[in-house]
Amino acid sequence: MRSASRRRLLVVLLALTAVLIGLDVAGAPGAAQLRAAGGAAFGPLERFLAPAVDRDGIDDSGARTGVLRDQLASQTREGAALARLTGAPDLAGSTFLPARVVGVGRQGAAGPERVTLDVGSKDGVRADLSVVAADGLVGRVVEVSPWTCDVQLLGSADVVVGVRVGAAGALGSVGSGARGPQHRPAGQLNLTVVERGSVTVGDPVTTLGSVGGSPFPAGLRVGTVQDVDTAPGGLTPTAAVRPAVDLATLDVVGVLLHGPRSTPRTPATGQG
């Protein structure tokens, strides 16, 4: 029966996942290659194991109705999330690949650091592409297999984003709230700015942009300044930022398909 096959495959996947996590945490050589091989082998199985109606395994009409109702609710939720994503002002004119979160990686000091999406190289995904939700930046693609990809989330230890803050566009950078002079609670990011007094509570924080729009194009919402640190003697001003996206409830996201600039920039002439 299909349900029995699903259970057997799930047991195998869980066992292999445990082995890979153990090797990764231990820092064993070749862990990245093992993760990539696992994604190539088991990415299609993740799609196979996605919730589906098992008509052979459901004899009770009430149970069948419950399964169908749950599936309809899930599809309705995903449809609403996709509609919000396509209508997001920050993404107007952008090309992105819709994707679903199908796995969560290990926890860091500030929360989950990685998620797995159900799109991969066969869908046109490559490393260092931005991943967004309707409310703003989620993270960047760091590993790709044929059918899945891993995304390092904003706020993880290895992600630092150049930003502009407030209406004046003060320059700064945002990173993990667990690092820096102030240890932030989970759910907050650490902002470092170049000039004291250049930010205030409530200022929006957006991406500064990268060459060719990879990994982060300009103008994506990162969050909002929640508190400005006033500790005397600090070499650089710092502040707490509330992320624009609730990473604990990620479902449907978009992988921005940006490529490098293909035409030269037109020079300008001063008029005096």
C-alpha cells in the first residue's frame, strides 16, 4: 500500500538525516558533499512524500473527508501566501521562482539557521540568489542539488547584509543578534551604522545591494529599528532591528532569479 511505502521511505530518510547532521555538527570532512548527494538522491522522494490522499488506506468516509479538508486548507493557505508574494511592492518587476519550505536545519544561538526549499538546479536555482517572502528578505541560497536547495537565513551567524537605514539612507550592516557588543534575544538582529545619531527607533532598514544583484539586490526590506544602544565609549553605533519576516512561520517564499549586468553602464557628463 502507498501509506506503508511512505512510512518505510520516511524511516530511511530520518536515519540518513541523523547521520548527516551528526557528521555536520562534528565537522567531519566531506559533510557538504554528503549533503549535496543526499539532496540529489532524496529530493524527488520529498515530493513523493508530500501529503496526498491515500484512498486505499482510508476506509472511513469521515477520515477521508478530514484528509481532504486538511489538504484544501493547506492549498488555500499556500495560494494566499503566493498571492501576497506576487503583490509585494518590493518585488514589482522582479522575476522569482515560488518555492515551499520542506525542511528546517539545525538551531543556532538566534534560532533556525537554515531551511530547505523544494526547488533546485533543475528549476534554475544557483548559489547566492536571494530568497524573499512577501514582507521582505529571508536569506540566500548556499547549497543546491537537482531538486532542492538550502537557504541560510537572515540572522544566522554567517550572514551579514549591507543596509541603508531611514530616510537619509545611513550606511550600515545587519547581522546575527547573538554577535556583537550587545547580545540580542532571539528574533532581533544587530545593526551597526557608520555614524552616531544617524538612526532612530522606527527607521526602516533595507538592503544596500550587491554587484549584479547577487546575493542581495538593493531595496529589499530587512526590518525596522527597534532600539538604539546608548552605551558610552562604543567605537561604532549599534541598534536592535526587528526582522520584517517572521522566520518561524515560513511557508511559501520566492527565489529571486537575478543575473549579472549584461550591458555597460552609460557614462554621464557634468554640466557645470
